[in-house]
Amino acid sequence: MIEYIKDSDIKSLKKYKYSSVDKSLIQKYILNPYWCWLVEKVPLWVAPNLITLSGFMFMVFSVAMLLVYGSNWEQVPGWLYISWGINLFIYQSLDAIDGKQARRTGSSGPLGELFDHGCDALNTTLAFICILSALGIGKSLLCVFTILAALTNFYVSSWETYHTHTLFLSYVSGPVEGILSGCLLLIITGIAGPQFWSQTANQLFGTSNENLNFPLYIFVCSLIGVLAIFNVVCSSINVVNYTKGHNESLAKKTIGLIPHVFLCSFIMLWTKSSSTLIENNLIPFFLFIGFCFGHQVGLIILNHVAKKSFPYWNRMYNLVLVAGLTCMSVSTDFVGLAQKYGINLFSSLIKAQNYRDAIIDLLKGEGLNVAVFERYVMWGLVVISFMMYMEFALYVINRLCGIFDINCLSIKHPKTNNAVAEKPVYTVGVDGKKLISPESPLVSRRRRNRM
């Protein structure tokens, strides 16, 4: 087993303090008052990580229902799209109050941040699988591009947090405006159906403008791409400014983006070279990529809180490369590809073609074809990547629980009334000012004194 946390990391872990900046106006004036109200309804004995996990399970259930009703992007009942929108909103709400609950109960720490952002990383894939299903573009390269844009946005945000030691959320961010837009999109699909997004803007508005003669799903996916680029640029600027202010090497920090760019390029090449992957096996493929991405983000966050070097590569990236090359060797017509682009047939190319033909003959002998073979491979990769991710997650959880003498899903050392009274619980008001929470024992004591 890999030793992700060494004894030498404990000192840094115990000194770690969470820092974040959220510029969203919707969060400040609308959502935060609602979140403050919501967290006050949660009993103080409920652990913050349990809140996070509960919200995440709503999204797991959403994807599970997709696999039951439309495992290959088939249209599902309208009520299911609406339930996905509701589940996504519940996830956002519970994900937002786990930190507030941690402060109320005095249980803030590195484990909470790892658990929270780890679930966020995995949920990025789950949420976009549901959204892409609602848009009705599941069997296309546009679908792959869109989900990679979302994953890149999250990766760069994690890269930025590692180097600036602060989580920055701009005026328009995925956790706030992105999720709300996703909820609205899913509910609209539940009412009007996925075909709503296939109509052109001219059909929607009753116009004949040539500039609006494109399907609505093109607009949605383009908007996702533009917002991802905007956030990537903002994150890069923050890293540049931090680097200049601390006289550090920008080139060394930028290297951390290269593996992700390489992996995304390889994934696009993989999907482009295999028509059966896009037509039949894209959902398990996304789940596999989602676990690999979640593992890398988890390593970035862990190394950030432990003040370790940036993780440029991990063993699950190797799994992506091996699996991709194997599947491409079966699904790619090497001779046809060479003739198409005028490439000379070197002996290695002929050997690759012979290897491919031999595998296809073997599959035919077993009554299988490339699509079925690829489906078995994809679901096998989902299982393997899930096990590898859980091995990492359980190791980190158990190690941190041992270091800080805490439980993951329950509060091992509840605050005593006296201890809480000396250190009241605070919330943030609509104007951003710090207020004493109604749950604070200090407030309760004042109320009793007035009676």
C-alpha cells in the first residue's frame, strides 16, 4: 500500500488553516442566508462529513437511475430529469453547509476539506453525465469536449488553490452559478423533453436571423466552454500574481498543468479513434475517467494541506494510457488510417494491423464483436478505478482520523456547554458581517437571563 501521509507530514497537517474567497453575488445575497437558515436546522451531533456524504449520495442515485432507464443515453421519463435537478440542488445545499456545521461543532480540519472537495471532484463527472443526457448529445465528441472542459475547470481551480493556499471562486463559478444553471436545465428538460435543446434559437424565438440558426445545445456547450476558459484565465492570473508577490518560480508551477493537458488530449484521441466507444460505451468511460480525475484532485488537495510537493502524475494515469492504447489497437484500422493520410506502411504498422486482426478473429470465435469487448473493458476499468480510488480515500481517512483522534462520519469529542459558551458559534450575515448564530450557547444563555 502506498504511504500517502508520512509521519513527517503530521506537523504541517496540524498547522493547516482553510482559506477561501467567494465573489459570487448570488451566494452573498441569496444562497448564503438560505444556507445559514438551513444549517441551524441540523442538530449539533451531526458530523459535517455525514452531511457531505448524504448530498453526494443523491447524485450517485441520479446516475444509478440513468443506468436503469437509459444506460446508452436513451431518453428517460420526464419526472426523472426533474428529480435530477432536485437532487443536484440538494447536493449543492448540503455541500455548502458542511463547512458551517464544522464551525458550529468545532470539528473543522484537513479531513473535512479533503472529504468535501473529494466529493466535489467526483460529482463533477456525475452531474455532467446527467446534464449531457438531458441535452440529448450523449453520442458525440461534443459530449466528450464538454465534460473535459468541466473537469479542466475543476483541476485548474485545485492547482490554483495548491499554489496560492486559498480557494478562489469568481463572480461566476461552478459550485454556485454552474450548479444552479444545471438544476434549471434539468427541470426544463423534464418539462419540455431533450428535444427542446435540439431546436434552433430561431425556432425558439420565432425569428429568421442567420446568426441564430444553431441548436440550443450548441449554445449551452459553448457557454460551458467559455466559462471554463474564463475561470482558467482567472485562476492563472491569481497564481501569477501570487508568484510575483512571493518571488517564486512561475515556470515550475505551470508544469503542473502539462499532465492534465496531455491526458485530455489522449482522451480525445481515444474517443476519436473508436466509433464504438462513442456509440455504445461512453457512460462507463466517463465514470472511469471521473475516478482517475478524482484521484488526482484528491492528491493535489492532500499535498496542499500537508505542504508536500505537487503531484504531477499518479498510477491511475498509467491505467488510462494502457487501457486507451489497448482499446485503440483493437478498434483502429491502421492500414486504412495510413492510406487515408498517405503514411508509408512500415513493418511496425503492419504488425499492429496483424495484431488487431488476430484479436478481432479471436472475439468472433467467442461470439463477440469490438463493441461488446469494449463494453467489458470499460466496466472492468470502472471497477478497477473505483477500487484504486477507495484504497486511496480509505487510507487517507483512517490516517487522518488517527492523527487528529476523530471519527469521519460522527463527532467523537462533542463540545461541552462551557467550552462552547466561551467560544460562541458564528455565522455570516447577508452583508458579509460575522454574526453570532442562534445555535450558540452564548445566545441561549442570554435568552434564559431575559426570562
